Amino acid sequence: METVSLGTSQLQTSRIAYGCWRLAGTWNPSEVTADKEDAGRRAIVAAMEAGYTLFDHADIYCRGHAETLFGQVMKANPEIRDDIVIATKCGIRAAGEPWSDSPHRYDFSAEHIITSCENSLKRLQIETIDLLHLHRPDFLMNPEEIAEAFNQLMRTGKVREFGVSNFRPSQIATLQKFCPMPLVAHQFELSLAKIDGLSDGT
């Protein structure tokens, strides 16, 4: 598979990313079975054998279970870490988290970004996330607070590069104004069923 540079970063990845959204075979953790877990682990190995080197995660994919399955493969095959690029996303919180009456919402607070990143590192069983995206825009975001979180994560070696997901150009420009490091990637949703990203500025 063709290898490309990821934006202005030093990351080299396969031209096509392997999306890990359904790695556990379901969106609902209560529906995960041993057979689905085994299929997910085999899918990761098959993707690597096919030439994929960029693996896309998010902390909400099966409530973290997709990252956990990937981490199990990483633990069993530590030699592959230098050959792949691991991306994940944070910022969406489920209803009932952390309190029973908490609503489904976006949370770009520094505390949540850092905590989410550290939890992803534990599930993935790695020391550094190659690319961390903010998962869809939080209209109440504080760019200075986000920049503070990014700085801390980069300074402590927990994240190499940063990006966003489904942001408008003005939102990217506002965030970039406060971030000393470049935002090297913009992941946005595009499919035959969702083409508005081509006309709404995304």
C-alpha cells in the first residue's frame, strides 16, 4: 500500500486508514462476546498484513472496548509498534458520565482531554498516542484551555501530534491561534449518505 506523509507532521502512514469503530463487532459493550473479540483481534492482524499502518480509534468506540482489543494485540506483538501510527479521538461524553444525571455532551475541558488521553493509553497499552483528534467541535470550547492540555500532553510525551474532527474552518483557525503546535490533521465524515461536508465549509 502507498505510504504518505500525514500533513506537515513527521508521521508516515498508509494512504488508507483502518477504522476501528466496529472492532468489537458492536457499539454496545454488553453485546461483546468472546467470538467478537477474537474476530476483532484477527481483523487487526489481517489489516497489518494487508499493509495498513494507520489505525483510527476513539475513546467512545464501544465505550473503549475497541481500544482494549487493539491493546491486547499490541501487548502480544510489541515489535509492531514502530511500524504503525495510532490515532484516537476524545471529547464526546456519554449520558450518565460521570454522574447518573450527566447528559450526553461534548467536553473539551483540559481535565477531560488529559484524562481521556491517559485512559486511551492504558487501554491501547502504549506510551504515546501518535495523533490525538478532538472528536467533533464543542461550541463551548475554550481554545486557551485546550492549548494548555495539548501542551501538557506533548511535553510529557503522551501525544506526538494533534488534529480535529468535523470542525468548520473558523473553528480550526480559532483553535490554531492559541496552539503553538500545528494541527496536522482534520478528519471529517464523508459518505454517500453524508455529503454536506463538501458544501458546508467543513
